[in-house]
Amino acid sequence: MRNTTIAPELVSLLDTGALADIRERFLAEGGLPNGTDADGNPVLFRVIYRRRLEVADYLIEAGADIDGTDPGGWTPLFWAAFNGHADLVDFLLARGANPDGTTREGDQALVIAAYKGFFDVVKSFVTAGACGFDADQSGLTAFQVARMRGHTRIQALLLSDPKFPRNGKSAPH
């Protein structure tokens, strides 16, 4: 489905977070759950950024692509992980965001969270089933970047996950 730019007044309506007004007017006035703002950002990404989680739920229920990307190729999940927002990561994962998804360039949210030392974010990904031993476009895994950066708690978390090793892979030593 091709994204369509949504009228600025409907984008502003989403920004208010006024769910009753949004439910009444958004779809009726031509808003599309996979539409974009004038900058090309999916409206779901925009409401996640503004922490309008009730509005995000409404858009997801209406069919918004939870793994849709902004013009830079980032998903809402990648943005939340990059910025260390474990609560938003949990919210998106609970609603079906792909924990192993990548940006257009092949970066993984789990790897960037491990690189930045965001333990709670990494824990959310591991709980959701993401693999800390899968390499991203750089050729590095979450475990490797955690080790390189000295994030010992993240290393221990990844090594203690009962899912590892999996797919015939051995945990690194």
C-alpha cells in the first residue's frame, strides 16, 4: 500500500492525543493509518515519538504498519531502541513489531541498544526472542558490541538466555 500525505489539520489532531476526537474524525476525514506527515514520516512513527500510546494503539488497530519506516529507513522500534526508551520498545514489541527487523542499511535495533549500553532495552529484545548472536550489516552481533564496549551486564544477559545457542550456533567464548 502506498503511503499518502495526510492533511496537516489531521496530523495536528493526532499530535493532541485527544483520542475521542481522533476516533470521531481521523478516518472519517480522510486520515489513513499508513499515511505520512508532510515530511514523509508515518503518522504511527510520529505518535510514538510523542508518546501518544493510546493514539498509537488506535492506528495499529486501524491497520498501521508497525514496522513502517521513516524517510531515513528507521522503524519506530529502532528509534525507541536507539534512544534507550525501554517502555516504548516494550509497547511496540507487545503489539507485534519485529524484534529482528533492520533499518534500510541493515542495522539491528538490538545491536545498537547493546552498543549504547541500554540494558533494559536489550532485555526487552531478548525477552521478545531476538537473537543476540545474529550479525547486522556491520558483521557484528549484539554480544560482540557489548563486549567491545565493556557492557558486562549485557554480555551476561545474552550468554544466560536459555535460547542460546540456537540454530546450531554456539555461544561465543
